[in-house]
Amino acid sequence: MARELTGRHVLAITLAAFGVIIAVNMVMAFKAVSTFPGLETPNSYVASQRFDRERAAQAALGWTVTPEYDGRELTLVVQDTQGNPARIRSLSATVGRPTHVREDQTPRFIYENGIFRAPLTLAPGIWNINVTAEAWDGTVFRQRIDHFSGSRVK
């Protein structure tokens, strides 16, 4: 024998459906706020005043960075516009997840034969690299390499 669908049943179904939607939204909002790493720059106005000047100086270098990761070692090849090794005074990089900073690592690179090498162990997943280098003339080069080729560690 089938039960009759009453107004109370429809109201209960509607309230349950909206309750699930609201609960999921609350969980997602909490996760988004709790995993946000926080402040990116202390003074955005000052940062914006330097941005164009620094970007033009960096573009004039014409450098390209090519990363590779084989499961044990991260290599960075930095080349100038002619494909030669770039003249670099110092280089540092931070390897981290795109969504949080808990697993960020700053490998110690050794330069040999035009290649920067650093031992590195990464957990499975997607990784980004933030490279900061200084040219011999003092120009600072910054590049974020999102989801670089080979960044999906298995």
C-alpha cells in the first residue's frame, strides 16, 4: 500500500535538501578560510609602485628557466636569449603546493656545468616552484613555475 505524499512530506524533503546544501557550503567555506596562507604583501601600494620597473628590468634579461625532477633531484637550467647559461650571482627557489605552505621546501642548489642541482624528496601530488635569482648587474629575476612539467609526483 502506497503512502500519500502530503505537504508535510514535501516540506521535510525541501528542508532536508536545503540543509544539506547549506551544510556543504559551510564546510567548504571553513576549509577555504582555514587553508589560506595569509598575507601576500604587507603594503600593496608600495609593491605596485615598483612592479613595472622591476618587470621591465627582468624582461630585459630575457632569461628562461627549465625545471626537471626525477624523483631524487631537482634541476634548474637558466638560459639567456641566446640559449647560453645565464650569468647568475645567486639563485634560490621554494618548492611548494599550489594550495598551502605546510610542505614548502627550500632546496640548497649546487651549480655545475650550467645547471643548478639540489637533492629533493617530494610527496605525491602537484608542486610549484618560485625561483628568485640575481644577475651579476644586481637585477632581480623572479618566476613562479606553476604545475611545471614533471610536477605531478607519483
